Amino acid sequence: MASKVLTISVRPRGKPVKKLPEELPLPSTATSFDLYTQLAASSRTSIHRLRVTKGSDGTHIPNTASLPISETGLRDGSTIYVKDLGPQISWRLVYILEYLGPLLIHPVLYFLLPSPSPSFLQTLSCALITLHFLKRELETLFVHRFSAATMPLFNLFKNSAHYWLLAGLNIAIFTYRPSSPAAGPSNPYITWPSVASYVVGELGNLNSHLVLRSLRSSDGSTERGIPQGFGFGIVTCPNYMFEALAWVGIAGVTWSWSSVLFAAVAVGQMGVWAGKRETRYRREFGSKYKKKRSVMLPGIW
């Protein structure tokens, strides 16, 4: 038996989308991916630039092959609004480029700034920070799975400024210059506990990322699950908790307020993300999810 054809009214939201059809016929068996594909083909616009919302309540309709049109609430005669999100860039590419800054800046300034030669703490600082961002790059290539393919191009410049300037130039200049505290002798009672904090933080962060990876079958997948494992019973986002712990270690080795500044900004942003994730877990999983009192830092945040 042939499937029923739905006629969907299409309206632009915000900036007009050229060649956007006023109506779109869709079989009732279609998915939201089919909806996006037809809109992109008709308007000759990249599918990643389009955002579709329902005219009835403004609810976002995600672009996924696993969501039937019948489950979106759209019916024959329904109206959708289509927004052009502007130029897009791959999430993975953004991660690679933003982490590339400090990964290059630290070794370069380590060899250029110290005079006559780097101290033990300066060498250790360069090694820890370089390894941190090398780990980030490898996780981006081989661990992270992204539910969305792209983000607005503007985010590349905003994110890169955070890492290239705050984590790159800011920390490197104040750590490797001859007058920096790290140019002096090391205090083993501070240095080695800081290194231990860094190692635990990095390994814990990696483990959390592997747990989160296991919840998705592939890039573009929107399936969600309740993460379980080391740290997830304590806070909502142990990956952020361990990231903060690693930066406590880096700050203890560099003896630099520039490291503390970057860590404070990063922790503040991660705390906001962790709070949103806790809210989403409670909304999506209800009673199946054990609510957390702390989203990132036990007993603090």
C-alpha cells in the first residue's frame, strides 16, 4: 500500500533562504533526514546550514535518519520554519585547530625565551602542557564522537582565541621568560604532588571520554545513555573534574598566575556546560537517572 503524501508549508526564519520552496511534499514514511535533504536540494544550500523548527510551537526538528516525520508532530498542512545558520565548519576540525595553537606555541617559546637555558620547571612545564594538548588532538581524531557535524564558522575564532591566547601565549610568555618563577629552583614538596595531580587528572579525563564514546555508535548519532564508571557516581561530568585536576597540577609546576587564569576561565565554562548536562539527564531519563548534587567539583559546584 502506497504511503500517504504530506504537504508541508515552508517559511523562512530570519535571513531569507534563496530558492526555498513554499511547500514540500513528503511521504508519511519519511524521516527528518529526508526533510532536510529535500530542503537542501531545493534551496541549493548545504544541509548543515539549515535549522528547521515547527511552526506550531517552535520546537527544533533535528536532522537524523532515526526520527520518523510521524514522531515530530508534523501533519499534512503543518508549517515549518527554516533558518540559514550561515557558514559552517566541522566540529572535529575546530577542535584540531584550536588545540594546535598551544601545541605549537609552547615548544617554540620554550626554545626562544629562556636565557641562558631553561630551568627544570620550565622544561617540565613545557612537557606537561605539550602532552596535554597532544592528548586533546589524539582524542579529537580517535575518541570523540560528535552528534552534530558542524558548528558556525565564527566559533572557530572564538574558541581559538581562548586556546591560542589564554592557554598559548598567556601561559608560555609568563612561564618561559627568564624572570618567571619557573626559572628558579624546584620545590619537590610542590612539584611532585603537582605532577601526580596532573597524571591522575589526565588519565581520569581520558577514561571519562572513553566512557562517553561508548554511549554513541558513530559520529552523527543522537542516541544517549546514562554514563557509568569511575567518577560518574560522584559528579555529572567527571571529565571536567579531572580536567580541572590536571590544570591544578600544571599551575603547581609553572608557578604562574597565567596558568591559574586560564584554569579559572576553563573551569567556569565547564561548570556551565556540566550544569546544562545535569538538567538534560534529569529531563531525558527521569527516575532512571540518579540526580547529582555536584555537577563538576564534589561539594563545590
